[in-house]
Amino acid sequence: MPLYYVNRFDGIAVIDDVGIELPDLDAARDHVRSVLTEMMNAERWTGGAARCRADVRDASGRPVLEASLILTMSPEPRQMRP
């Protein structure tokens, strides 16, 4: 099974030097979606915006995927247009 390395960034860089075995790139996408969701859930909200990002490399070190989540909140709701 292919080995993928998922580096995570949310103000602190966490470089993966262990990797995770996944069947294919689609499985890596699913894994990264879970990782980013968990990172965002763990984020301490200080207002404004929060961002987390993950870069994925294959076993040869080649970048194969980059993904990010950005959450923004406004203190006042926008007016709905008819």
C-alpha cells in the first residue's frame, strides 16, 4: 500500500516523518479532509478568521495534494437580497 506523509499547518508546522499507508490518492483526500476537520474543531476561536492547511507527499517526497480550510465570522449578519 502506498505511503503518504501529511504535513499540517495551523500557525504551527507539524512535519510528518512517519507517514500513513493508504490505498490511493482518493483515500489520502478523505484522510486529509478528516485531519483538517479535526484541526478546525480543535482551533481556539479568537475571532476573525481561522485557517488550517495540509500538504501531502508521496513516499518519494513528491507533493501530491494541498488542502486548506478557512473559517471567517462577521459580528453582523449580511442583509439578504430579495
